[in-house]
Amino acid sequence: GALRVIQEPGELQVTAGDTATLGCQVEVAESGVQLRMEWVRDGGLGVLCATRLGFVTAPPVSRCPRRAQGVQLAWHPPRATLSLPQVQDNDSGRYICQVILEI
């Protein structure tokens, strides 16, 4: 029901120095809801980016407070795009978009 999350691409391979762009589409049953979005990386890094978003009214671009290396989250409902500039060799891993519908 009330929440559906689609992450794309399913798999992405980039070279050190590239910019990686990860997408997350969020579908909700009702408008005007508040979401909490977290991008989590496996391999021990934990939460890469965590923020609260309004489904209708939200800033189009925000910095992720958990990582200061220029990671940005663009929010154009229903799609969020996480950009990681200048990927490093140690950035490899699996990234998961988690969305929580706040009540």
C-alpha cells in the first residue's frame, strides 16, 4: 500500500574520479506526507545521507548532513537523486535507498 520505493539503477559501475548518480522513486497513496529518506551503504559505512522530505513542498537540492564531501540530494517528487562527486576507490559497495513514511 501506502508507500512504494523503486531504486535505479539496480547496479552501477563507475571509475574513481567519476560522479555517481543514484535514483530513488517514491510513490505514496496520499499527498502532503512527510518522508524520512536514508541512503545506506553496506560494508560498514552505514548511513551516507539522511534527510526529511515533504512529498509536495521540499527544497529541490539539499546537502546530506552525514557526509561533507559534496554529496547532494536532489528532490523532485516523486524522484530523489543522490550525487556522489569524485568517487574514490573506497566508495565501492552496495547503496540502498530507505524511505520511511512519517505519521
